[in-house]
Amino acid sequence: MPALKAAYLLSLLLVTLQQAASTENSTSLTRHLENSTSLTRHLENSTSLKKPDILRLHEDLFVKSGYHPYIRPIRDLKRPTNVTLDLAMANIINLDEKNQVLTAEVWLRMKWTDEFLTWNVSEYGGIETIATQAENIWRPDMFLYHNVNHEFGGWLEDVVMISSDGQVDWKAPAVTMSACLVDVSDFPFDKQKCYLQFGSWNQDGRHVDYFSESEVGDMANLIRNVEWDVPKLSVERHEHNFNGVPYPDVTFTMHMTRRSTFYVINMFLPCALLAFVVGATFYLPPDCGEKISFGVSVLLTLTVFQLVVAQEVPQSESVPTVGLFIIVSLALMTLSLLATTFVMNLGDSGEENHPVPGWARKVFLKYISRALLMGDQSGQNEDELWYRYNAYPSPEHMKNNTIYINRKVDGNSIYSGTERRSRLGLPARPERKSRASPTKLEYLLEIKGAVEEISAYMEKLDTVKNIHNDWKTLATVVDRIFLVLYLVACIIALVVTLLNLRGFMEPEGSHAGDDTS
């Protein structure tokens, strides 16, 4: 409408001038022409002032200039377009150790210069920055290498900011899923490095070159993860040559440290305690039948923990150090069960009524028992026990030959001393030449002999009991030896495990200044 009105006024002015030309002289005609020219300019200026500066700027940049988003915005095509990258880590959603996939929420910031999108600020009402859709301008074909998200459709088509000097600022939020090689050798004290590598997929370094804005990424808005701590986000630029063509990229390295408190309380500490609890089996008496069942129960419990560890870590040749500790503990428990079986068999060796050998009595019951703070358990020597054992009839023989002193008042028969001693297995006394009727003294002698024989029988029972006790004492001493060896082996296994855990030995955040590979 303003344009039509201006044209109408202009035509009306021309008609008026024509009429005036017929009646006035040339001087007045010139004056009217100058007035009409100034009026035309005034109308044009009034019409142009009614359109906003931002619309004029947008038309001049994208419509009148013939701008195309598929053309690289540089006047000298021999020079590459420099793209500066910066990454802000927002949240670590998940690190799947078994599938080795890192899912994270990131805010990617890109800056480059578009030489076709520049303007004079004074001609457009002082506008220095404009916002437009990202699809309206040229963008680098940036790609996240090792991306495993098949549903990822690219970066969000969001708003970009353009400055008057052609500087383009594009902030692209996204949820990335990238491959991350997980090393679980130090689980649960492990430290991981996951890489986010960005670069062009089709355009090489001769067309688009990438640079990092700083040496470290932005973690100011990082949400705290319950399992992983991120002490550092380092940035490096790499340039790879393929057939002499450079392909630059910018790699963001996430240094991640596992929060191990949960695994220490629920996995590592119970395994260590179970390994030491097995040592209690060596404190049980050698003839206790619960030694084997107790050891087997603890062995099965530790096997369950081994299955839990196998489910937590990825399937690879790298075995966690904690898993090795559990395997070593299982081996030690198996050996402890074998040792317990040997000790129980050793304690039952006294059933054959053979005394403990002299060397074993001297080594185990005397010296080793003293070293184990059990005192001297040697007691009687082997020769004395053998003499006492062979000097008297066996208990079985005494049970089968009952002593009868069945003396009748009228002098009827009674077992003679020779017959009774023969029945008891004792040497016969010499026969008296006269076989006169027994007197009271003879009765007393016979009673004395019977008491001596009963006393010898009881002493032999005590000897057998001492032999059995010596074997049980020997089994107890050997049991304590196995206990000491088992505890020493468990302590060595635990110390070696902790020394091999780099994450456990290094203080928290000690790798903050390490360089990425």
C-alpha cells in the first residue's frame, strides 16, 4: 500500500507539472521539478523506515544474496573452514561394562566463520547478533566416531547465533552412545578412559579443519553419578593421514574412577572374611565330624560370590584382581579340606595301638608344639609305651577270661594259680612238689595274684588310652600347623591383591594431571 500511494502521488505531481508548464515560464518549471524530486525522496524514505531492520537484514543475508546452506561459506576455496569445538559434560547416564558402551548427555559447542553472513551494524539499526534455524546455514558434517546408537539421527536442528563479523555459534545438545574399551583388571578399584572423538566424515582437512577451544572440557554442570566419578575431561587434537590426505579430529577423554564403597562392603569384604573364617575349621577337634561340612559350606558360599563377580565384569581375557583373589581363596579352601581329612585320619591312627614314632614325638610334640605356644606335649617315649603295652595281657584277652575264685568251705576244687595265670596270659609259676590241701595263706596269695592281674589290666588300658591321646595330640599339633600356613597364605594373597590394585594404591585424583594416550 505505501508503494501504490507513492506512485499515485508521483503521477498526480507530473500532471500538475504539465499543466503548469503551459502557463508558466521555464524558471517556475525547474522549481517545480526540484520540489517533486524532494517529495519523491521523502516518500521513499518514509516507506523504507516502516520495514524493521531485522527483516531487512534477514532478506539481505538469505534472500537477496542468494545464500545456499550446501555451499561452504568461504570466498577462497583453497583455504579450509576452521571449526572450534568445546564439550560440556552434563550427565553420565550409564557405562555398560559387559557391552562396553558409554551413554552420556553432552552439550557440544561449535564455532566457525561464515564469510557470506556479514553486515554493517550501522546500516541495520545497530544489530550485532541474530538468531536463525541451524538448517538455514552451512554446517560442518561433524560425526561422532565409534557411535553405537543406531537410532541417532544427528544433532538437534536448533537455533544458531550469528554475529555481524560472520562468527557462527552453534550449541548442539545430544545423548551419545559410544564404544568404550573397559579394563576391569583392578575391579572394583578400576579407572577407565572413555573417548569421544569428533571429526568430519566426508570432508577432509583441506576443506574443514577442527580445533579445540581449550585443553580441558567443561564439567561445571555435570550431575554427580552414583557409581562413577569424573575428575578430569581432557581435550586433544589429532590429525590422521590417509593416502596423503589429512583428517583432523578433536578427542575428548573422560577420566572415570569407580566409586568402590558399594563393592567393597557387599563383595570384597565378605569374600575376605569368608576366606579367613575357614581357618576356624582348624580349631575344631580332630575327631569332630563338622569340620568337613563347615568347610564345604564356606566353599560353596565363596563360589556364589565368584558367580556374582563374573556377572558384573565383561567377558574377556582380563580377569579382575578380586576374581583372582576369590579363585586363590577357593584353592586354599580346597587344600584346607584335604588337610582336614588328613588330620582326621591321623587322629584315628591310635586305633591300631601303635605308639607315636619317636621322631614325630620329638619334632611335633616337643619342638613344634612349643613354637606354637602349646607347651611340651611329648610325655612318655615310644620304648616305654611299647614295654608297658607288651608286658600285660591285652584288654580283649582279659574280657574273654573272667577270674573266678570259687573256693568252697569243704575244700572242693578251685582254679590253681598256674591255670589262672595261663588263662590270663601270664607266665606260669613253678609247681609245688606237694599237693596238700590249700591253706589260708595260699588263699591270700591267690587273691593277691588276682589283684595284681587286675591292676596290670587297668595299667594296660591306661597305656592304650595314652597312645590314643598321643595320636590325637599329634593331630592337633598338625592342625595348628595347617592353621598357621593357611592364615599366612590368606594374608599373602590379600596383600598381593591390594598391591596389584592400582586404583586402591593411588590416592584419589592422583591421575588428574596425567596425559591421555
